[in-house]
Amino acid sequence: MLGFVLRRLRGRLPLAAAVLSTVLTTTTGLTAPAASDHTVGKAGLLRPEES
């Protein structure tokens, strides 16, 4: 099955590379703000130590 898929993709390698690049860029772009928001939210819940 994998060999069949690879043979089919060989002719469309530029298209497959563009799709992979788009998926990785989108995933990174959506994950970074979510991780940042989570970190900022956790920092807001912490209370500074009283001295």
C-alpha cells in the first residue's frame, strides 16, 4: 500500500511538498498562540510570595 502511494506521489512531488509545508506552517501558527495563552494564564494564577 505504501509503495503504491509513493509511486502516485512521485509525479506530484511539488504539490505534496506544498501541502506538507502548508500543514506544518498552519499547525505551528495555531499552536504557538495557544501555548502562549496557556502560559500567561498559569502565570496570572500564581501569587507572588509575601516577604
